[in-house]
Amino acid sequence: MRFDPTEVDGVILITPDQHVDNRGSFSRLYCSQEFEQAGIVFSAPQINLSRNTSARTLRGMHYQDPPFAEAKLVRVMHGSLYDVVIDLRPESPSFRSWISVRLASENGRALFIPEGCAHGFLTLEAETDVLYQMGRAYVPGHAKGIRYDDRAFDIKWPATPLVISDADRSWPDFFWPDRQSDRTPVRPS
């Protein structure tokens, strides 16, 4: 596996080695030893599957605060998507930054997302299935989110979402903790 750091501290793009022959292909998708050698300590007590029937389905931007923060390993099993991560960790050198990556079943890539980051995606084709390996089991009542079009981040989506849940459409604006008094959003630097 190849582990490539991104511009957001701790977010790693993982490309599996693919072995191809006349039967098809074989790839190792996760190996705790290889992850640890790359500086990623991660285990997955919960695995989720997101089925998305329509192209331009948007899910996100989701996160959970400590002590329920979740690290994630996200991979597309079928189809393709535009995956986005926002760094919400005030102590991080990339605080308030976001990155995007195209994940697709044909490229096999995965994205490791550390605790303290918001995550979401827009499907680029119909019938896109997304596998999430979660670093912590979900704790009901602690899910939070940022609107996908929050002007504080100005995420550049490749297309206008056509399918989005009421919950994801109605997340409040994100306000930086140091700006709570006047409730004025601040654009990232």
C-alpha cells in the first residue's frame, strides 16, 4: 500500500497495490502493521455501508465531538464520489482547511480521516456504495454537522447536489469558538 499525506494534517490517501492476472485482481485493503509503519494507529470496531442510488447525492459534512470523535477509513466499493474533509481541530496546523479527493471503485483508493475532522461526499454516478471502517462505534445523540455550502469554508463541489437529506441541508452555520460573541462566520485563511 502507498500512503500519501494530504494538505490536511493526518488525512492520508491510501492506494492499494493491485495484483492483476487472468482471474481478475487482488488488493489488500487494510493491514494494521502497514498502517502502523505509516504512522496510523487505527482499528475498526464498526464497519458501515452507505448505498446511494442517485448521482449527485450529497452526504455530510458529519463529525462527532470528543470524547465520541471518530476516525474513519472511507473507500468506494462501487461507483465514484467527490470526497471532502474539513479540519476542525483548533490545535492542528491545517485548522479550517479542507481537501477533496475523487474516490472510485476502479482506483481502489481509500481516505483515512482522523478524529476531529468533518467528512462528506457527493456521488459522481448512480449506484455508488461507500464502505466506512470506523475507529469507534457510533454513539447516538452526538452526531454533529456543518452545512455542505457553509460560506465559512466555501467548498468547491463539482456539481450542485440533487439529493440531500433535510438534516444535512439544515445544519447550522459553523462559527469559530473565538468568534461566538458576535456570531460572525470567518472564512478560512
